[in-house]
Amino acid sequence: MEGAVQTIQVVFPERPVYIDNIILELAQRLLKLFGGRIRSVERFDGWDGSNVRIVVRDASIEDKIIEAIVEFEEERGILGTILPEITVDLNDICG
């Protein structure tokens, strides 16, 4: 991508809560595992109880993301803490 500027931005809430640190660690893990196929990871209050929104550029990795989340939670003894909503960004699909 010649000439394109690629950035990373981490926006901290005014009043951080316990899950924010977990989300930061999860985002780091997902970046390591899936690289640019992950667009964003954020705290989220979904109508269905989901608390983390993960936006992906590649829909084929959804099951692998769920597996990675379960492994992440098992390692930390926090099973059931992360309730993800995985969304595909159709405007930013890697090809």
C-alpha cells in the first residue's frame, strides 16, 4: 500500500472498568493470531448480552476467533466473561 498511512489507535474510556484490561489483552492475542484480518476490538453493550464487539475483514475466521477466546479465557480462569459479537466489515474486505 504505497502512500497509505496505517495507524493504530487505542481509545481509553473516561471511567475504565474491569473488562477493559481483559479486552486489551484479548485484542493483543487476536492481533497476534489473525493480524490484519481483525479490524477492531471494543467494549460493547449488546442487546443480547454481548460485551465485546470484534469487527473482522474475513468472515471465514469467525469460528477460529471463538476458539481463541475460549482458550484465552481458560488460561486466565475467566470462562464466560467474554461474550463476543463478531461482525464482518463488508466495506473493508481483504482479498
